[in-house]
Amino acid sequence: MAEIPQGSQDVGRRTALLDATIRLIASDGLGAVSHRRVERLAMAPHGSTTYYFQSKAALIAAARRRLADLDHLALDRLALDVARALAPRSDHPDLDVIASTLARWVEDHRDLHVARFELALEATRDPGLAEADGAWNETFLEIIEAVVTSGGSRSARQDARYVCAAFMGIVFEQAVRPQADFASTVLPLALQRLLSSITHHH
């Protein structure tokens, strides 16, 4: 058995170890993950990681599931914030407000984005890690679909896929090469051009 199921009394330490694993993946990459390094980062007693996760593979798989849970919490908040931004003028979205909302999501959750990108690359060699991505992609697609619909798209699903792909490229760029004017200039301009290309295309 690679991972030992625990009762509620162990959830706190187990979660702390998984959160430390995510931070370690984001800062130093998957190759840096070891039971002892995770314990040091989580300030947990020696042997704690092995107690919960008997192998590195089990630890990484559990960290991916924990990352998916954190991602969904962040996406739920993002969906609510975007809906509020769209509400006043649903037929003509305020791109500055939406860009600010998206920028906050990118910058407040940088470790999650970097860890997700790192694990996405690993998933090309370990398909089991890719399973958690499907629901996340669908949720984010729905958020962007609402934005492009309000922007005048008549093929919202198709256009949302295009905008999502472009937007995640922008997120990746900001994660690896942060720009100080990302929220004030880079993202608003990119979002404006993406939505403009959709409406002009139609």
C-alpha cells in the first residue's frame, strides 16, 4: 500500500506535508522533492512523510490531488469575482475590472500555477497525473466563456478555448518572467486584443 489512509486527527499534518510539497515543486521543481526536504519545509518530525506516503510517487500523486482542491477553491472565487464584474453591464464588459480580477488570481496564486505547469509536463510521462486537470480546465473554460459571451462572441465555446489557450500562455510567461506592469498594462491590453480579435472575426 503506497499511501496510508488516516483519521481526522492526522489530516492537519498530512495537509501541511502536501502543501509543503506543492511549494517545493513550485520553487525547486519535481526533481527536488524528497521525503526529508518536505519534512524540513513543513517543519514536521523526521519520518512523518514516509508515515503518510511510502514512496515519492505516492507523495507526488497526493500533492497533485491537493493542488486540484486548492485550484478549485481559487477558481470558485475567480468565477464569483468575474460574475460580479460582468453583472453591471453584461452586454459590454468592463475589461479593466475583469483584467484586474484575473491578474489578482494569477499573482495571488503563483505557486499553484508554477506547480501546475511543472506537473503538467510530468503528466506527459505519467498519465495518472493528468486526471486532475480535466475538471480544472472545464471550470476555467466556463469562466472565460462567460467573458467572451459578454464581449459579443457568437461562438462562445470555440472562442473560449482560443482565449483560454492564449491566456494560459500569458499566465506561464508571468509565472516564469514576472512583469511589474502585468496587472496595470500587460493583461488589460492582452485581454482587449483577444476579445477584439473574436468580435472582429465574427
